Amino acid sequence: MNDYQMMVDAYKKAGGEDIFSDSNTAHMVLEQDNVLGKHEVEGLKMDAEKNDKNTVDLKLQVKEGYKIKNPVHMCFGVLPKEGLQKIVMNVFLGEDAEIEVMSDCVFPNAVQVRHQMEADIHLSKNSNYRYIENHFHGKTGGVTVVAKANIEMEEYSELYTLFTLRKGRVGKIEFDYEAELDKNAKVEMLTRISGYADDLIKIKEIAHLNGQNARGILDSKIAIKDEARADVYNELTASAPDAKGHVDCTEIIKDNAVAKAIPVVEVKHPEAKVTHEAAIGSIDSDQLQTLMARGLDEEEASDLIIQGLLKG
């Protein structure tokens, strides 16, 4: 069995979709610093090259006016117990372009694995970029994920990001996303993570609403237990008339877990408005009692409430 098939099989076994034989669906498969395969569709250009620093330089470009019909699947991963995957990603959407990217990251056997992503993203006027990142980890917590993104958004462009851990333990996750928005641009960044044992979660998301009527939402929902820790820093600034945004951070803790939330809102124009809400605590007792009254034990009821939170 070749490396490409092994990577695809690992992804499917972890719960990913079977999309690699569909000629209408673009995809790229990377295992560590090896580009195992790719498939493009009209209007989309994907280039990946391994440089001399064991880094993959990845470029994704959508041509002006093209709306890519099916989600593009980027399958990243490390199959051995130990390894490094470092990706430098450049994303450019032309004017009136549209794409949805499913970034599926697979580390099923990790004991000491590091996945590092640095991205520069530029969205031209009236473009739309949806980036959904699904992680499939093993049970040992041996994964360190470090992701950094600098995002430039021209007028009327839209960005939606969603991070979810679909399977396994977190290990260590560090996110650092920062977006600059021109007039009438919209950004929505969502994070949904459940951690346990000694997992460590660090989320930093920043959006600057620089243009008139720009919109921003930063929404983090985290559930942790055992000895896990979560630090969430969300910053939203508005410096133009009619710019509006909201920061929402909800963290549920159990056992000896520790959670911290730092919502920062800054308004630099009298006609702009930013709101925030942060809540850290145990599971709502009324919800817990209601579910237990319907026959669930406390652990089952707690898990159901957490699942609902992370799907919200």
C-alpha cells in the first residue's frame, strides 16, 4: 500500500468523508512534508512544494469571478508516532470569488507530533472564504498544534472559520488569528473544543473593524475536565462608523480544570458598537437535573449538555 492510500485510509477510519475519487471535488493530501497527491477544478489553483527547511510552501488561489461549487478538501497529517509537519500557506481569492475549504488534520498514532501552520490570507473585494478545520487525534495527547494566520479583507469580503476536534485528545493547541477588515467586510471566527487529562488549549483571535459597516463575531465554546487548561483571548476593535461586533466566550469546567477568558473590546468611533459576553463555570444545574429526571445518570447528562454546547 502506498503512502497516499495509507493517508486516505487513516482519514476515512478517523471518520472523514470519502471524497477522493470524486472528479468534481478538489483535494490535496500531505503527510508530514510529503505532497502525496492533489486534484484541481476549474478556477482553482493549488501548488505545494517542499523547501530545504522541511517546510511545505502551499499556495491556494481562486481566480476572479469563480465560485467553487464543492468544498475543497485539504488533508494534512502525520501517520507515525513521531514527526513534524510545517506548512506555510498563502491564500488569495480574486474579486467576486468564493470557496469553502475543509481542512482535515489526522494524527491517529501521535506520541510526539507537531503540526505547525502559518497562513497569509488575502480576500479581494466581494469574495467569500469559508475555512472549516476538523481535527482527528489519537488517545495519547501527543499532538502539538500551532496555527497562526494574518488575514486581509477588502470591502464586502466575508470570512467564516470553524475549528472542531472531531476525535481524540487535544494534546496542546495554540491558535493566533488576526484579521483586518475594510468597509462592509464580515468575519466570523468560531472555536469548539473539548479537553481532558492534561490537555492545554490556547486561543487568540483578533479582528479589527477598520471600515465603515464592517462586522465581526468571535465565538469560543470550550469544555474541559480533569487537569486540562484553557486560555482564551478574544479582541475586537471598531474604528469606523456603523462598525459592529460581538465577542462571546463560554467555558465549562469540571474536576481540577482551569479556564481563563479575556475578552477585549475597543471602540474608536462614536458611531461604532462592540459588545461582549464571557461565562466560565460548571454545567447548569437546572439542565443537569432535567436530563437526570429523564433517566440519564449524571455523567451521561453532563456529556449531552457539553455536546450541545460544542454544536452551538
